[in-house]
Amino acid sequence: MTVLQAANLASLPWLEHGFGTRYCSPAPADYAQLRQTHSDVVVTAPGGATGVLGEGDALITTAPGVWIGIRTADCAPLILADPVRRAVAVVHAGWRGTVNGIAMRAVERLAAQAGSRPQDLVAAVGPAIGHCCLELGPEVTPHFAPWWPERSDLGGRVYLDLAATIQRQLESAGLPPRNVHLASACTRCDEARFHSYRRDGAAAGRMVTAARIRSAPS
Ligand SMILES: [Zn+2]
């Protein structure tokens, strides 16, 4: 079994990326990573970065050769790439990080640091818990109302679509709808391929999602 890829990212020759499964990781063990806290904090990985760079939930880089990665087990892994500026971001977006706006903060940081225009960005959300399994309570669901104005049930205990919420956030940030790809798998339903915190509890493993800008040929 190999790592999963999104077609819209795989078509970029300067970029390597992968969404890991329970069997394999796309990145070497020393990839640049964060202590993840479900925050809206974005961290920049400089050239040569490896290992834990600090606390946060999104990493961006413009440095060729640097593997940046995040770990998930139900939370949504998101990769953003800018083919014009050659910048890339990896984002850990569970329901808490999504309510905190982590995907939009990553778009903003790419703009501020790499000069990325939102309309140039290509995005893919990897395997995450599906709307079939993401049941959230009344203490959480009202926070999704800005993204689901057509729903009147968000004060109660309901099922929510995390990936589609991130898609709406990215479109609100200026990404063209055709540039946003969503994986269809549900990590909780598909035990053969994926770890799931909701299914496996505290003992659940984590999948690695990672990307790097290819080094220029020497
Ligand atoms: Zn499911």
C-alpha cells in the first residue's frame, strides 16, 4: 500500500506530497513538524528545518527540500500549494481548528510571507472523519453557523461535514472552487486503511500528511 495523493497536487512537477495511511508515511522520520494544539497558529519552516519547530497547527515553507508534515486521526489534513510562488502549507484541521479558522490563517500567511494570491492556490483535503461519523454537541455546533447559513439545526447535537466546512472557508478566502479537492474516504468507517480517534480512542495511531518543494536539479 502506498500513500494517497490528490490529482490536483500530483500534477505540480515541483511538489512532492502524500496523505499517509496506517501503513505508510510520505515523509522521512525527521520531517519538520509541530506540537499540535488545535489552534490557529501558523509556523514557517526555514531552509534545512527538521524535527519539532514549536507549537501550532499549520506549517508553511518556500524552501526547497524541506519536508513539512502534520499528524491526524480523524482531524482533516489539508495541503495548500502555490504554483506561481512555489510555496506550500500543511494544515491540521479538526473541528476545533476549523472553528478557529486555521485554514484561512494558512492562506493569509502564504500571502504575507510568500506573496501568494488566493486565486492561485491549489488545495486538497485528505482523508478525515466523514459527515457519516462526525457527531458534535450543542456546545460546538453553533460555531459552525457562519459556514452553514442554510442549516437551522446547529444549536443541537448534529452531524457535520468537516471537509465541506473547510472547503467553504477556502472559497471565502478567495480560492476558486475548482482548485479545492476533497478526499471521499472516512477515517472512522475505513478501519483497514486509517487510524481513527473516535473509533480507537486514546490508543489511536496517527497518519502523517507531508509535502516538500523539490530541490532544483544539481
Ligand atoms: Zn464514517
